[in-house]
Amino acid sequence: MTLTAAVMTGAARPQPPTGDAGFLGILMLDTRFPRPPGDIGHPDTFDVPTRRHVVPGAWPAKVVQSARSLRAARLLPAFLGAAQALQRDGALAIATSCGFLVLLQRELQAAVQVPVVTSSLLQLPGLLAGQPHVGVLTISASQLGAEHLLAAGVPPERLGDVIVQGVDPAGEFATAILGNRETMDSRQAGADVVAAAVALKRRAPSLQAMVLECTNMPPYRQAIEAATGLKTWALTDDPRLTRPWR
């Protein structure tokens, strides 16, 4: 089934105020690819009020980079301004739509007084505390490096205990998202993600869990878990993003 960008209803512009209860602010990359249910850009993914703020010029290929390349893109001021705008408008917590933005976690958190959760990778230290190894499924294994894991709080001596697996860089999932296409074959994209998860499990049979770095992977997490038997963790599982409403 081919999806079009019409699926990303509600993600193209900052959304209107949601009332006195506050909202979860989401810093969105500047994208046009489809966002099926479960994707952080889909309006039904969270069961709390949300508002999405697109950061102009923050295209996927500019953000899915090494720390040096991301900082060379000079996107930090735009993300800081967007986070501060969301807080002023009533955000009680702030997330982002790309796990690679963990590289900006420290600066973004320092800029606002509400919790900021840039990436599912921030869950790695807690998982490693109870498990010998943890897997990470990413959109780009060639770009996700030690600098991202260290920014997420992984102790240097545990870096080798994080097993990173990327999807096929020439596959539908990667090319549709990193190429920022308006259409995506959702079945093939899901097959790409599941195939990568199976490859990760094959590489490390003793794994108990894998973290989905990419916020576009959760629509396929049920299929991932069925194919691997592993528990998956996504950005949407971080309790800091929903705690203000509990």
C-alpha cells in the first residue's frame, strides 16, 4: 500500500492552543513524507494534547548526521527558538521527531524549564543497568556513532554493549524518509524495518530488548516484536512525555 503525505494530518504547521491543561510540544523536522498511525508526527499517536512545531530547513538528511555535521548545519538556534516558543505557549513537556537530535539534548534542556526528551536513545542507560546488551534499530547505522550514545548517557565502558543495526540504506524506508519523498510504500517500508530487526536478533541472539531510534519505526513495532520476540522501546514510551497529565 502506497501512502501519501496526506497521512501526516496535523503535522505540517504549528497547531492551535489546546486549552488550559497544556500540551506536549513536538519539535518536528521539515518533512513531507507520510506519517502512518504510531509515527510521532501522526496526531493520534499520543493520548495527551499535542502541538507540533516544524523547524524550517531541518530536513532529514541534514539531521541524520554525525555531531560535527549536525552542528555545521547550524540548526541549533532554530531548535532552541522553537522549544522556547512551545514552552511560552503552554507546553508541559517537549519531544522531537528524530532520535539523532539526542546530540542537542543538553542545549535544548538548558533552554527551557520543562522536560525535554530528544530521543528514545535516552532510555539506553536504564536498560543497560539491568541487561548485558541492548540493541538499537536505526535509520542509518553509518551515521549513528559513539557520540550519539554518549550524548544519551551511555557510560563509555558500556558502549560496546549497545548493538546497532541499521535498515537497508537503499530500501524503501530509508529512501522515502531521508529523501523526504511525498509517497511511501508502507508495506515495503515495514518489511525493511522488520528485516533489520531480524538481522539484529541474528547478530545478538541473547538480546532481550531493542530501542527504536527512529520515530518513524513505531508503526511497525508489533511486526518487529512478532518477528524477533524482543521487547521494543520507542520515544513514546518515555514517561516524562506523559507524566504531567498523570
